[in-house]
Amino acid sequence: MPLLFNRPILEKDSYNPSFAGISTFAHLPYLQCWAEDANEDYDIAVMGAPYDIGVTFRTGARFGPSAIREGSKRIKGYNNELHINPFKSWAKAVDCGDIPFEPFDSGHAMSQIESHAKYLLTRPARPTHSQLNGGIPRLITLGGDHTILLPVLRAMREAHGRPIAVVHFDSHLDTWAPEIYNVKARGSKYNHGNPLYHASVEGLTTNGTSMHVGIRSSLYDKDDILRDEQLGFKMIKANDIFTLGVEGISERIREYLGSPEEVLVYLSIDIDVIDPSMAPATGTPETGGFLTREMRYILRSLYGYNIVGTDIVEVAPAYDTQAQLTSFLAADLIYEIMSMMVKYGEEHK
């Protein structure tokens, strides 16, 4: 059958503008990671968890993953502070898209998030780097509200076979005890105020080397501090920046974590750890937080630790400015952490 027209040959150009293309995180290749016939390997997996059933104030974090991906469009290249280009290295990073889950039942949704995270973590990393963490890929999760931390930590604990040291950046403790709060509401057993309570009780977090950083919210009562300590968490308050300074806070975190050779680290970042003047798009804003440059410095100070996973949660883009300040910030924080993951792997081949 004869052709009805001749198609022109397009001129190829290696440069694509940052604002173009379908939104994956930082233009990473999209991989249908959960498809039954998917057999590609990877070293770093990005997944979205658009879950916000557990919020207690302003809803909207379900739109966080798409907003963060949109905010990451301009991220492509060399990290001049950490001296690495995470996109041109040994590490194969992919964006797996969002976890499909049922949005009306929190318990069922959390089991789906856990099973999908486990699936990503049990997929093999590339053979050339299989000796790193036993071949377990590194996981980056885009939230969603902070409830998602619990099912992700369950998956991390099973994959790595031991508790993980969690550095929890937040203005809130997130260790509400469900037997004390909301006793009658069975559906609120799991919410964004208590993922670390459950994680500690279930043995998912290390005792004494896990911590909260940036705490400044009010508490229900003074016993919240005692309960938190009994769960094994250290605390660094936002106001400690006045006495310790940025470098002092960084040193305190490293002191709590201990030797980099002996600990697996998970970074969980609630975007409300940043002052709402710089990150307004969140469900439970608290004044008096870190500045963006302080947060990026503190994160980079953790270079040298084996960061096996991270999340950015509580980005609710409906409350952002037209300039997308919060979405850009969330994407930049992930970029810093991904850079550290890649550089660590480069130095521990």
C-alpha cells in the first residue's frame, strides 16, 4: 500500500529545556516498577505516596507528589557543594510514579503502601554495585502526609533486617500515643501525628540514635516529652539554633547518630520544619522554623552516612504561593539527599 505522504526527518538536539517534558522527578526516566513483567534494575527508586487520610488540620498533601515533581523540573546537573552530578554517575535512578491505593480506608491504604515499598526494595540493584547494602536499592518517597512514614519504615526494616536510625525533621514530635489520644476513634489509630510512636513500638527505629530536629510546636501536656524519650528519641529544637548555631546542630545530629560505619540512616522531612514564610504550603504550619539555606546546610552535613531512604511529606500545594516556593524547596532537598546517596555509593564501591 503506497504511503500517502513523506514524513520529514527531524533535526536532533541534545538539549531539552527544563520546563518541557512530562513531569517525573528531575526528568528521571519513568519505569512501571510494579508491573508484573517489569525486570529492569535500578539503584535509586523514587515513588509517590499521595495519601493524606491522616491529617489533623489542613488537607491537600495528596497533591504533594505531583507538585514536587513539577517543582523539580529545573534540577538536572552538578551539585557544586557536594561535588557530584547524581544524574551522571554509577547510580541508575528511576521514577516509579505513584503507588495505587484505596483512598477511603486508612488501614488498607497503609498496607498497600507497605507492600509496594517492599516490592521496590526487593528488586535487585545493578550487579556492579550489589555489594552496597546487600544490593538493596535506595528509596525516595514523595508524600503525602506523614502517616506514610510508618508503612515505609516497616518495608525498610524487613528489607535491611534491622532497625533504622531515623533523623526526623519536623516541627512536631509525631509520637502521639493512640492509647492516650483519640481512644474512642478506632480509625485514628494511625495518623500523621503518631507514625514514630508505632515505629518505635514495633522495633523499626533504633533506640537512642533516632531523633527529632526542628521541634517547636506546643504539646498536649508536659508528659509528651517523657513519653517521647521513653520511645528512644533524642530532640533538637528549632530554638537551639540560637545557642548551637547551624554547625552546632549539625554536630549534635552526628553525635547522636554515632559512627557512620555502624548505622543505616533514614531521613524523614516534614516540610513544616521550614518556617512558613519560606514554605507556606503545608497542612500544619508552625512559625519560628529553619530557613531554607540552614536546612540545606544541615542536610549536607550528614554526608558520609549511609542514607538508605528518605521522604518529603506534608507538601500541600493548594496553600503555596504562585511562585511554587514550597514545591521548589521540597525538590531541592531531595536533590541534596540524592547527591549524598550517590556520592556515598561512589566512595564505597
